[in-house]
Amino acid sequence: MSSARILIVEDEPKLAALLRDYLVADGFTVDHLERGDAAIAWIRQNTPDLVVLDLMLPGLDGFGVCRELRTFSTIPVIMLTARIEEIDRLLGLELGADDYVCKPFSPREVVARVRAQLRRAQLWQGGGMPRPEIELQPERFEARVRGARLPLTPVEFRLLQVLIAHPGRVHSRNQLLDAIYVDHRVVSDRTVDSHVKNLRRKIADAAGGYDPIQSIYGVGYKFDETV
């Protein structure tokens, strides 16, 4: 893992140099770009093992880079951001970022996050971790992963039930709202994003990073049992 190639896309030279020094000291090969609009072509040509991606970049911001990257690659992305508003965090993950770190941060924390994401990617790709099965018990409003009960709210359970009943089908936010709020209360469609975020976190925590709920940008969500 220590020979993995890491790309840092960061327009602050001092911060990029600091991260590079820590990652190199930990045994990684590190490349650095300062502009977002140079990242996609570089990634296509060089295929790094992980990208550390700043949110605010010249040319193309981190959201744009991540969105385009996910059209052809599943390599892990750790997003760096000084914008800590919840919508930014949700949008970053919705576009396919695997993790985010808020500035200011400890370089050691970033190195630890890099190692965790690489280890997770290696397990899934190498078949070293069997794909967990999610078992639903509707009469109890309970779900289990590997025998362990997921601590879901009723709304989260309904959300999972709808998604898992039609694997591969993309559900819009409005469709999911109609399914999870049986009293048809009026809520923002962004409420679905919060519920999905919590549901994904709980599944990942219980199943070693397993994340079968996929975001389709601008459309909604689907349950992908092939992940």
C-alpha cells in the first residue's frame, strides 16, 4: 500500500507541500497539480491510486473534478474543504467523494484517511472482503448486516426497504419522499439527502465500508447490489 501513487490537487503551494512531505515520509509516491481543469486529463493518463482534492480550485472546482472523474473511474477521492456548511458536505459525497476533511486539519489525519481509503479499496477490489447481505425484517422495522442490527429510524428503514426492493432502479427524491413519509407531509427534497447520508453511514459502519446506495447526480439514488 505504501507504494501507492497519490495525486494532490491543491492550489495552496505551502499546504500541498506539507501534505506531500507527510505522504512521502509515509512511503507514498506523490504528484501535485494546482488547477482543477488539469486534473482529469492527468488522471486519465497516469491513473493514481487515490486523489486528495481541494474544493476551491482555479479552472474547475473540486465538485466539477469529482463529477467528471466518476464518469470513468472509482478511485478513492478525499475532498479538502474550508466550507463546512452541511450542503457542501452532502454535495461532495453525492458527487462520489469517499471522504472529506475540513480545513484546518492535521497532516497526520489526512495520511490516516488516505491509508483507510486505500485499504478499503484494496479489500473490495481484491475480493478479500465478502459482499455483506442486508436482511430486512419488516414486521419489526429492523435491518441486519452480518447478523448485527442496524440502528435505523422508521424513516431510514422505509428508505432502505424501497431501495433494496428494486436493485438497480434509480428513484428520484420525490419518489423516495412519497415512500418514506406515509402521512404525505410537506418537506424539502433535500431531506432525502440527509436520510440517505445517515443510512449510508450506518451501513458502512456495520459492514466495514460497504456502501451499496449509489447517488445518480441530478436524479436520485439506487441500490447497487453489485458493488
